[in-house]
Amino acid sequence: MLEVNQAEYAGDYKINLLFNNGKTGTANLEKSICNDKQPVFLKLKEPHRFKNFHVDHGDRKSVV
């Protein structure tokens, strides 16, 4: 199963990711967060809140 081992804020709404298979990538979440009208994303639309995300491995979910 693919998992995120490390995630770092990369500016704007981007996150650099390192996966458990050694591959890396950058997720640009700007369109996903800014264009979504669901209340769950309201706080993340504020850049200072978005950049303070963390990855929670306790329940096997990545949390932004």
C-alpha cells in the first residue's frame, strides 16, 4: 500500500511528498481547495493555516 513518509510545505498550496516506495512528487492543491465549496476546506483557504498541515500516521490517514 502506498503511503506518505514525509510531506513538506512548498509554498502557495503546494506540498512536496516522499512516498514509502522512494518516489517523490509535488501536489498542487490550490484548485482543489480554493474551488471547493464544502465547509471542510474553508480554513485551508487561508494560506497561513494550509502551510501548518501535518501528516498523521496514527490512523493511516494524511491530514492537511
